[in-house]
Amino acid sequence: MLKKIYNFLQEDDGVNFKARELLRYLGPGILVTVGFIDPGNWAANMAAGADYGYKLLWMVTLSTIMLIILQHNVAHLGIVTGQCLSEAATEYLPSFLSKGVLFSAMAAAAATGLAEILGSAIALNMLFHIPLKVGAVFVAMGCGWMLWANSYRRLEKWIMGFVSIVGIAFLFELSLIQVDWYQATTGWVVPVIPDGALPVIMSVLGAVVMPHNLFLHSEIIQSRQWNLEDEVVIQKQLKYEFADTLFSMCIGWAINSAMILIAAAVFFSNQVQVEELEQAEVMLRPLLGNAAAVVFAIALLFSGVSSTVTAGMAGGSIFAGLFKEPYDIKDRHSWLGVATTYSVAVLIILFITSPFEGLVYSQMFLSIQLPWTIFLQIYLTSSSKVMGKYANTSRQQILLWTIGSIVSILNFMLLWDFIK
């Protein structure tokens, strides 16, 4: 990874790196980043910090590195082929296999949407006392309108603004607390597994590496239109994509780390257990004051809304890919995919009696589906028939299969823990 960063900062393959030009390519990675600062991450990170202090920060570092490699790899598929993961699966896999994987991916997008919409509804309840089920309907309708009424570029600006608000909110929260930076620094780089921490560790990983983000990144990277027949242009795209991915994932790493830092400094140090997001907001009031609790809820709302938008985009992209079409919100297949993602999520929310159970079951399904998406990606990006000379090298395949195996084993362990 360090070698990759070093090579990126050099002038290679006849492509000159220009910081100003790089800014034009930033955006797709930010849309992907909101998927791993979503309400599911908030719940996992709050539990990690409240129960184990700074000891599990290393899991945020490790899972982010894994995520950078996987997202970087799947973005290459979009750049080199001009197809998203769903389109490529439909074209290169037998019909029965591609449809099985892609319909399960649609269900995973709906499960993700459930968690995102539910988190947004919880934030609305915190701020305005709107009932959860009413709030869920409002969020789904509002995010559907955002997707319908905005282009990729405009959505990128919306999401960048939302992520900025979340980041500023956590900077404010950090300014109110006393962080033990020595323990935090140690926690980021020294792997420790305290007794009973494995379910929380797996939850942190499962909340970072998510199937819908892999489909989404391969689609939205194509929003920067380019000439696939020009070798220099492809090299340039590959180079700037890595910068975008690295920059965006580092923002996600910082925000996820901030969640654990706050939970460790506020809840762990005061021996307060936190199991639900509403409980965290209530506990912040006597410990840090009303302002901290309100800022917490505002950050959760913007995090939930932005991740709900990207979950809808992922659902639309997956469904359109079944028909060998790119995502286009004005096309009926893309719009039907978005509507299905949100409708299924809201329908489940309307009938569940416990929001916590809804989050648990959504994460269970993601745990089941994620390995299928990762190994689909590895198969396609390793195929010379699909990628040509840009297919994964033997070393890259070993790295990707190792990461895929680790993620899959931990997710199955998480599933088993839920079932028990």
C-alpha cells in the first residue's frame, strides 16, 4: 500500500500529476464513503468504544485498509470495461448464476436501506419527536426525490456537504472531551482482542465492508466520462481513482475513529453501557450537555440521509445491470430498482416491533450476501476476458482472495453469533 501511494505521487506512464486537476476527479469515493459512516457503523462503533475503550481502534484501521483495496479493485472494473459489477456479471456469468447473485445483492441493498432509513428516522425522533415509522416514510420519499431531481455531480455536492457536516459535528464533540491520545495511538496500531469482544470486532468489520458499496463504486466511477480507447486516458483515470478512493476512505476512517474515541472517553470512562443509538444521545446530555446531544443527533441525521441516498443508487444500479443497462435514474429499470430498495426497507420497518431487531436482521443478511459479492468481483477483475491486460496479477489475486476469505469468515462468525 505504501508503495502504491509513493508511485501515485510520482510522474509515471506519461501522465503528469496535477493537484488542481485531481480536484475534478474527487467525488465518487465520497459517495462510497458514506456507506461506512452509516447508522450501522454508529451502533457498532459506540458499542466498541463504550465496552472496550480504545482497544478496538485497530479494527477500524484494518477494515479500512481492506476496504481501500477492495474498492480500488472494483473501481478498476468500471474504468477499464465501462460496466458496473452488475452489468459485467450479467454479461460474463451464466444466467442462472448471475441472476441468483444479483437478486441477493438487491435484497442486500434493501437490507442496507432498512438500516440507513431506520437510523435517519431515529435521528428525526431525537430532534423533532417524529414517530419512527412516520419518519421512515419521510426519509424514503425525500431521498427518492433527491435521486430523481439531481444529477451525479449535484448529488456529489450534496453528499460532500452532508459528510462535511458529520465531520464538523464530530470535531465539535471531540473538543468537549478529554481523549487519552497515548491509548488511542496504541489502539490504532496494536491488535488486541479482549475477552468477549469478538462479536463487536466482527460488527465493526461488517459495518465497514458492505456489498452494495462494491456495486455502487463500479457504477459511479463512470460518471467521469472518458475515452476507453485512449490508453493514456485510462492510465490517468486509474491514477486519479486511487487518489479519490484513498482520500475518501481516510475521511471515513477518521469519522469512524472519532465515534470510538467519543464513546471511549465519555461512556467507557464513566462505566456506562450503550446498546442503542437513542440511549447514546440520552446519556450525552448529563455528561456533555444539551448541545453535544443535539449535535450528535444532527450528525446521525445527515449520515443516515446521505447513506440512504447511496443505498438507493446501489439498488438502482444492480437492478439495471440485470438488463445490461447502466444506472440512469430516468430509466424505468433504474428507477424501479431504487423504488424496490426503499419500498422493501420501509415495509419491513412498518411491521417490525423493535428497531434494534430490524438492525440485527439487516446485518445478518449482509453477512450472508457479502462473500458472494466479493468473490464475484475477484472473479471478474481476475479474468483477462473481462479486463484484458488490466486483469489482476497473481500477487493481486492472492491479496484479494486473502482479504475476501478473512472478511467472509468473520461475517459468517458474526452470523453464527446472531443465530446463537
